Amino acid sequence: MQSWCLEIWGEYACFTRPEMKAERVSYDIMTPSAARAIFEAILWKPAIRWHITKIEVLNPIKWISVRRNELDKKAAIPTARQMAGMPGPPMGMAVSERIQRAGLLLRDTRYRIYGYFEFIPPEERAINHPHGEEHWADEKERKEIVRLDENPAKYAAMFERRARKGQCFHRPYLGCREFACDFRLIKNPEQEPTQPIQDTRDLGFMLYDMNFDYHHADPSPLFFRAYMKNGIVNTDRREIEVRG
């Protein structure tokens, strides 16, 4: 099965630990779900599903504490009158509803992430809900007739072309959207060798991804026991699932 390697880097990163409720505290390294999101930022289609197999940590793990202004609650959804530009209740959040929180972030990060995509046959692209409801990632996918030339090689060529040119559907980020990152495709990692950090440690249980198999509106988190050996973490294993 063909796989790809991306080298990514950014000034700041925050892969938030879910057990920290009030203030953001990052994992020591990138999570598999964050790596998957970078591949999806370059190419996402209902016909493919990305899987991450390995993460290489290239820069030493450094921390920085930053205080950021955040909202204490979700902003209200604008009304139809407000969307039309007509007078109505004030939109946004009041100053009293804003709060300053500290965050323990990573800085000067650089990784190499390895992944492959799974081709999904057309009849399996709908996610069945417990109540018989169907969810499609793209409404257009329901209406269109699947093209006869649709195959994994088509999407592989599409991804390589976009990654090589630096194209993406949205700017990839490192955990939080404000921490944008750069990327480049490593066509032959053996011909462009790099030296991961010489650090070996048990990272404990880490978020692997969200499981949408049971209920799309309320996915359950998947965790795995992360172990970094000489700067390399193999992520192709899951050991525990937490269902809400």
C-alpha cells in the first residue's frame, strides 16, 4: 500500500490534552488526529480515509507558557434579521464574557508524518445512524453518479500533485487554527534522510482519533499508548476506546 511523508513545521503548536478542562495544556508531541487533519487539509474527498502510521520528532521538545484572550462561552447564532443586515440584538460577545487563560504550548516544532489513505467504495460512503438516518460528507455525493474512472490511483496522483505544489483546501495547523504550519512533500524519505531527536520516553495514553462508527453527532474518543523511541512514534495501533 502506497504511503506518503510530509515534513511540517511551525512556530507554535498545541495538541490539547482532553483531561485539562480550564486551560490548554499540550501533549508532548503531535497527535495522530492532528497529523491526519494535515493530510486532509491537502486532499479530502468522501472516497478516501486517511490513516497515520508514524510520526518523527525532528526538533527538541520545547515549552512556552502563553496567556490568551478567549471567550467564556459560545457566541450566539445570528438571527435571520442579523444575517440580512437588519437591526436586532447585538452580535458577538460582551467584554465581560471574555476571559484570559494560560496555555502550555509547544514551540519551534518540526515533524515528519507518514500516512496512507483507504479507498472507500461508493456503497460504503454513507454513515448509518442508530435511528436509520444517513449522513453523507458531501450532499453532492448523494446525487452524482460515481464516475467509471474512479480508483485509488486517481486520488494518489491528485494528492501528490497538490502536496508538491503546496496546495491545500485550507491552511494546515498544529492543533489550534491560530498555529498555522508549513509543509512539504518528501517524495523519497530514504534519499532525504533526517535525524529525529535522540529521546526515548513513555508518553502515556494519547488521543488517537475520534470514532464516528457508532454515532456521527456524538463520536467517542480513541486512545492509544504512545511510546517514543529515538524520536519515532508508531501510531498504527489503538488500545483503548472511551465511549460517552
